[in-house]
Amino acid sequence: MSIRINIPNTKCRAGTTVSGTVSLHGDTSIDVELITISLVGRCKTKVVRSNGQNSSTTYRGRAPLLEYIQVLFRGPNTMKTNGHSWPFNFTFPIRCVARGVDPFKQRLGLFDINPQQTLPPSFASENHSFGWRGECFVKYELEASLIGNRTRIFSLGDLKTEQTLDFTTTRDIETLNPDFIEKIQRIACHSLRLQPGHEDGPLTIKEKLQSIRTSKLPVAMFNLHMLLPKVGILAHPLPLILKMEHDIEASTTQSPPIVTLRKCIVELQAKTYIQCIRDEFFREGDEQRDWSDEFHIASIDYSANMEQAPPVTEYMDLQKLMRIKVPWHHKTTFSTFNIRRTYQLAVKLSVDCAQKTFKAEFASYKFDLLAADYASPMATQEQEVAAPAYGDLSGQLPRYQDAKLASGAIP
């Protein structure tokens, strides 16, 4: 015997309606007092710190985000389990309806402790480090419960089942105007190849020995400028601009040398912050941890065929050389009571000048990642007004006999 939740789609976002049925399955009769369906959201954190000698201290953090309950059937009643079903629907709110949150502290603006904050996306992350391990999640679920008749000695008891939902956020900016942060790296190329007549061909032993003392060699100075976007959208093209500026005054060459792109790697660096309470009964002490993860999102490598390597120009759009997108399965930037997720964008590249290879790395201080789906701010305001109407609807729902006829249940 079991209770089941049947829904056509587990993906949802703010303002959407989650609808389905709760059904009973089995071949026996059961004494039913109450059947409910709940939409719940919560975020939890946990840190286990090793104290040595097989001893550890556990910190936890809990923050309910929302909880809406619908009563589908109110007994007492004895019924056959097979064939009964009750319809339900919930509309996801825009903001939290938080009650009973642990007394988290605000640390340097890392966390959002506003009880009416925007709902964060579904999320899970963990980290194992020397001396401690941490984990966290933001989870949304449908929970169906059957409470048996407490007055019956031989009652089969209670039944419960959960269905996890994949909640994604939306952005309120339809079209994003590019805004960049500029990072600069200066490169000095000392090479005999910069001298006219020595561009190609093998060097003599004397010339190779001469190349060891860079102070005696021609030098070409140039700056690489990387324009990194401050904001990006999931699954949308990400603009990356590489510019080169020759420093003629600091160079000894008569003309700027050709600089070619050998390799370029784009990475998304994610950082997760969590906070916990040491004692969940007395609320004493707290613990904060953070960890980082790196994700490869784009790359191009001409090392095996440098004849095809493009020259670095005064303005080079790297999006035209490789597909630069943050995959849709990543989570947006968010901050909630005890979890924060932030990002940095990092670019690692190699360039060739005068048969020498130079490496450069650029990283943004902060990179905000927005949701792939757009929702109009006007529509959001309308949904936000309607959302609080959902709560305990037990006084508005029909008793079993009416619900049975409406849903086609077989007694």
C-alpha cells in the first residue's frame, strides 16, 4: 500500500502553477483521518569539524523558505486504497514566507537575512577538506501525507511520500547591455628574432649564446587588455574582448611584431559560502565556511597548427573564435539566509611573439550570473499579490464524497 504524487513536470519557477493528483494504491482497506499535500521549501547547511582523536563537532543551519498546505480529504472514513485520487494545485510565490529561521548573523553583507527575500533556486553543493567537511542544499518538495485513524487499534498507520521539484529563478532584465571590467597584463618580448634578417631560419651557436643575455637583445613591449563582462545570462553568448596595445616608446624594434593567439581557456569559478549554528537547541556559537569549484566553459587551441592561429589585433572578439556560454545547468548568483553562491570569470591564454610563447591570466573580481528565462516585472508584481492567498485551504475544500465525484475516484 502506498500514497503517490502524480505531476506531469517537476520543473517550475515563481508564478507557475504546480498541479497534479495524490492517489492511493494497494489492495487493502485503510482507516483514514486526513490526507494532505504540502508545498515546502527549505535551505539547510551542515559543517562537521574534526577535533582529532575520533572526535568532531557538528554545526547545522536551517531556514524554512515556504510551506503551503492543502487538505484533500478529512475523515474518519474507511476506504479501499486502490483507485482513489485527489487533484491539487499550488502557485509558487515570488518571495519567501519564512518562519522559524535560525538566528543567523549577517557577515560582511554575505548573506540575505530578509524574511521576505526572493526565493533562491534549487541548489546543492558539498566539499571535503582537511579537518572539516561542509554541505548545503536549497530544496523544494511536494509532500503528501495520509494520517490514519488514531482511534482504531489495528490501523495501518500513516503514509508519506515526497516529490522533489526543480525550481529555477527568472531575470527581470530582458535585454542586457554589456558592461565590462578591464584587466591588463604587460608583456616584454626579448628576442633576436625581432632583429631584421633573423625572423626565420636557424640560429648559430653564437646567436643562441647571445640570446641568453636578454639585456643585449631587441625588445618589444606590448599590453594585453581583456574586457570581462560583469554580468552574464545562462545559456546565452558571453562577450569577451581581447585588445593589444604596442608600447612603441618602450620598445627597441622599428615596427610592432606580429602577435598570434596560441591558446585560450575560459573558466567559471564558483564560490559557495555557508553558515551554521553550533547547538540547534540552545543556538550557541556559529560556524562559517566557504569553498570553490572551477568549471571549463570554452577553449580553443592552435598549438598543433599554428599556421591557422589568428593574429591578436587592437580589437578581437573571442566569441567569434569559440562558443562561449555558461551551460544552463549552472545555478544563478544568489544569497539566502545561510547559503551564498557567487562567481568569477577567468581567462587563461597564451600568445606567440618572435617564436616565443607568453602566458597571461585575467580574472574578474565579481561576475553575476542571471537566469536564462525572462519574466516581466509587471507580471511579477501581479503574481506577488496573488501568492499569499495560498495557505491552509482546509475550510474551502469539499469533503471526500464531493472530491470523489469530481476526480472520478472509485469507492
